[in-house]
Amino acid sequence: METEELLGIIANGEDSKHQFKADVTRSESLAQEMVAFSNSDGGGVILIGVRDDGGISGLTTGDIGRLNQLISNAATNNVKPAINPITQNFALPDGRVVLLTINAGLNKPYADSSGDFWVKNGSDKRKVTAREELQRMFEAAGLVHADGSPVRGSSVTDIDPEFFDSFFENEFGEGVEVQDVSRTQLLENMRLAKNGQLNLCGVLLFAKRPQMHLPVFIVKAVAFPGVDIEDEHYIDSQDIHGKLSDVFQKVLGFVLANIRHVQNEQGFNSLGEPEIPRIVLQELIANALIHRDYFISASVKVLVFANRIEIISPGHLPNNLTIENIKMGVSNVRNPVLSSFAPKILPYRGLGSGIQRAIRAYSDIELIDDRDGNTFKVIIKRKTE
């Protein structure tokens, strides 16, 4: 960085990428700033020798030596996992400053030596205390996944034995009854349970009544006569629950029942073809059920309007995945256990190609990654009659 560029940064003041410090004497407090920048998307810089108002306090030669040693100790001993910041010393017209650059970390989430996690909050920082936010940070790092989380109060007795046994036989070619281990052990071997307790995937896929333990994870489906949400006027409204395979079929049936069907060259008594190809609805509904963020206590919403269908999933795209990525078939598996079972239960291939297939079959689809609202929305435009 050149001196002129540095002076421009100082003149513009503090923001989420630039922090000013007149001096630093404690490695613990410096580590908190380092952690916050390391947990951010783009990292940032700390200018030591600059007051909050942008005035240059200046540093002595002794200060610079002390600070470089303090920075090294803080990065090694007070940031977990350790980081490798870069320091540069500048002699400005009004005094010397140290420029400390912290890149966005590759091993997020980072914590200080007390085990506290910090993130940037504008030009300041804040400690992460909400469990849901911590879960999302660990999820983004691939260290924890919602679908493998134990469901409190559940047990293997919640399993629908007929449904599970039928699935097992179709998948493995043998009945459960001829196995050398119990159904409980089979569930644990299949990563659906642990210590007699079902995980979220096990409940969603195989429990008799999943919503007894997971009441929020349903689909709210509403069909409106016009183009806006109306509280009192609607054509159809359902809270759809049950096993994930049943939810999929019920949601698909709801949409098909509330859109037009075209006869084309079919006979008069035929039901006709849906105005939106069935494969499009199948792919996008399955995508919403499998790839939603199950750390968020909210339902999937399916809204049918006169001019469009909206499918709204809790959770924006994970990590650095973008709309452009997923249109090209790039995927980032948020729920790996669920995704591994989904192709065996739903019309889902699990290759990151579902969005591509839907768009090829019906191009008038809009994808919205709402990071502020923490949702992912698919809008399927309906053709006017």
C-alpha cells in the first residue's frame, strides 16, 4: 500500500473494513479485533497510531518494535485457530503508524483465547451470543450440519416400522428381520440415530409423526385469486405436514390443483398437461425441502398467485454460493445426510443439476438470494391466458 492510499483511508474514517487505534497495549483486546476481521467475508485492516477521529497520534521506534511483537503473540496465542497477519510500518508527515492487515480466514469460525466469537458490526465489533448464529457459523465451516443434529425427546420408537422396513428392503434387497442387528442399530449405522435418539434427518424421513418433535418444519401453502397476499381472501390454504416424502407429494398436489391444465392434443376427457411442466415443480419443491436451512425455526412457504408461484425457503445460499453458481450446476451441500437419502425417496438426483433442469424445461424462473431476509426465493412466472 502506498502512502497516498493510506492517507486516503485515514481521511475517510473508520468503517467495517478499517479500524483505528491510537495505541494497543493488551494482546487480548487486539485479538478480539483480529477475530472479528478473520470471521468477516473480506477481512480488514487496523491502523495503529491513528486516533478514532483520524488524527495521527504517532508511534516511536520503540512502540513499533513492541507492537510487532504484541501482534505476533496475539495472532499465535490469542486467536484460535492461529492466523498470520501482515504488518507494514509507515512514516507519515504527522508521525509513524503500523498498518495491520487481517485477511478473511480460511478456517472459520475463529475465537479468542476465552472461547468467544467476534464478528464485525459496522465499524465496531460484537460478540456472537445467539445459539442460532453460532450454529450458522459452524455450519458454514462444515463443522456441523442441522440434519445430523439429535432431536431432543425423540427415540427409535418414533419410527414408522412399516415404512422404514419397506425402504430398507427396496434399498438393500433384504428384509430388516434377517439382519444380524436390531432396527435400532440399523438406524445408527445409517446415520439416522445415535444412542437411541433420532437425528433431524431420521425424524423427517422415517418418523410416524415428524411434527410431534419438529412442529415448525412444515410447508404453508396458500393460493390467492390475485397477484398480492391477502389475509382474508384466498382460494386454498393448507398446512402440510408428515414425512418428507408425503410432504413432497402433498405440496406438488396442492400446486397442481391450483394452476391451469392445458388439453393440447389430448382427448376431451383427459386431465390435460399443467401449464408449468411437472418436472419443474418436482425439482423446485424437492430443492426447497432438502436444501433449506434447518437451523432456522421457520416453515417453507409455497404461494400460488394469478401470475406466479413463489417457493420461499428459510436460509440464504450457504457460504459463497451465488445464483450464477447454482445456474451452472455448482452445489454446496447444506444437509449431507438428508441429501444422501433424498434420491432414494424423492425425485431428486443430488448432483447440483436440479435448478438447471428446471430452467431448461421452463425458462421463466427467477431466483432471489435474500441475505438480509435470510431466505431463498424461487419465482415461477405463470403464462397469462
